[in-house]
Amino acid sequence: VCCDRLDKLVLDAAFIASLANPVLATMRSTIMLLAVQCARAFVAPGVRRMATSLSAGDAMAVDAATTFLFPGQGAQSVGMAVETCESVPAAKALFDEASEILGYDLLAKCAEGPKAELDSTAVSQPAIFVSSMAAVEKLRAESPDVVDSATCAMGLSLGEYSALCFAGAISFADGVKLTKLRGEAMQAASDAQPSGMVSVIGLDKGKVADLCKAAADATGEPIAIANFLCNGNYACSGSMAAVDKVAELAKPEFKARMAVKLAVAGAFHTDFMAPAVSALSAALADTDVQAPRIPVVSNVDAAAHADPAVIKDLLAKQVTSPVLFEDSVANLLGAGFSQGYELGPGKVIAGIFKRIDKTASVENVVV
């Protein structure tokens, strides 16, 4: 069971261990990464290569030369995708297909809102997924050679579904169904207990972890870093009381530049989303997932995987696991990254890349 299965086994063990203690939960991503690194240290390189060659193999080597990047929830805005659908028939066809699956006119919701409805988790997730795939069709119509040149894909949280669809791991129809169900399940989990998120700007991740611990100690309620975006930009998820305490302590006590509560339904990427896992796992079990034609970097472990069973498992874990986007970007930059394309609404990912490496080139294909 060494090597290509080792990472998954150790990640499972570290993930379960981190659930047992709220303090450990605040350090979950660090625990998981260190666990894998320590386990790998006990496996000789020759044994690793042999074990990989003796099985179907899960790990995919990443060539990040041309990377397609897909945004997550929060990128939506009223009016998105309208002009693209007017000028690109293939994009309009995607919205028509999605509307049939969803049972409502998705393009109308994107075009007209109201904003509160488009911002709801249940609507925004399929809306961003379809808009991102429409952006691919926009780029294909303008520069088909660029689309064909993609060597890697990665998404931010919800955007991982867009990346997997682009890479051929899931069909467009299944992507619509999964993001609809994911959004509804996460909305239901959010409604079950008051929770939220707060973005902390201007501190490194160690200081933000200390801030979360201080807020948890003061309120007796959990909060942890949920989105590791880039140095100086981390989003924390937890109970509403703990979120309020982070916002209160960040500037005066920890010298953060700012702390902003996010307009989201709940504490995404923490155990507050645990009620959503069973429904999502069941849907994934019934979904045909193929090995992606190009590597897709997972948010859970910042690595690319070929085994459909592993991909399904990581997608289920993703809703309660921190997003390791900072590590994922660093891995891409170290794997020959030359040009990125952010496909979909907003320009968040391009901004993150620039904060990590000012020389990184990311072109936006906005809908």
C-alpha cells in the first residue's frame, strides 16, 4: 500500500485526527501536509517508483506551462454571461442545457438577479460553473489553439468542478447536477447553525492561526483558516460569535491591515459543512468520473490525481477541508508555469497569482 496510496491513507488518518480536537482543527492543513511529508520520508525513492509502476497509479505529473484556472463562489455578479451568450452560440447552448437540468432559466437569473438570489449558495454555484464553461467556449471561438494547448487545470473551491469538467473527468451535465446539489447541501448545512467567514488581510498564516485560536479561546467556539489564498490574505470560517471576535481582535490586537466579514451563507470548508458531505458523497458515487486528460490540482492536497475513486473522495472531503490554494499556486509555479487563463466571472485568481509572483502572467477570459 506504499506510495501512490500512501498519501491518501495518511491524509485520511490526519483528517480524522484533526476532527477530534477543535485546536487541531485550526491547524488541519498543516497537520495533513506534515503527515504526508513524514510518511514519505520513510519510503525509499526506488520503492516509490516500483510501487507506482506496479499499480494503475494515482499521482499525475504536472506540466503547468499553460494552466486553465476557474473561479469559485463569490465571483458572481448580476449581468454576467449575457454578452457572451449573445455572441457565442455554444455558450448559450450550455445555459439552455443547464436550465433544463435545473428547472429554471439560469441565464435569466444571471442577467436580472435579483442579486440576493444570485448570491445564494444554491444558485451561485451552478451559475458560476456554467459561466466558467461558457468562458471556455468564448475562448475557443476566439483562440481555439489556446484551448487545445492547456496542459493543466485548477479551480478555487467550487472552481475545481469546472476544472474537472474542462479536463474531461466529469461531463457538463453531471457538473451542473453536482454543483446544484453541492450548493443546496451547503446552504442547508449553513441554515442549520449560525456560522460565517471573515477575511484577514495583512498577516501571515501563522499570525492568522494565532488570531483564530485567540477568538476560539475567547468565545469557546470554533474558527479556523478555511482558504489559504496567499500570504497576507486568508479567509477564516467558524461560528458567528468566533467570526465576530476575529473581526474585533484582528486590527487592535494582531495588527492586521483589515478584517472583513464575507457575505456567504456559512462557514465553508470547515466541519460546519459536515451535514453536506453524505448527500454529496452519494451523488459522487453515482457519477461517472473519468481519469482527467490533463492534470487537475486538488484543493485538498495541492496535488493532481488520476484515479476517479480518489477524485471523488477528495471532492467529498473538500467541503470540510481548508483550500490549499497558496500551496497549489506555488506547486504550479514550480512545475513550469508560463501562462495562465482565468475563465469565468471575476479576476480573483489572477490577483492571487500576482500577489504570490508578480511576474506570473494570467489572462482573464471574463463572461
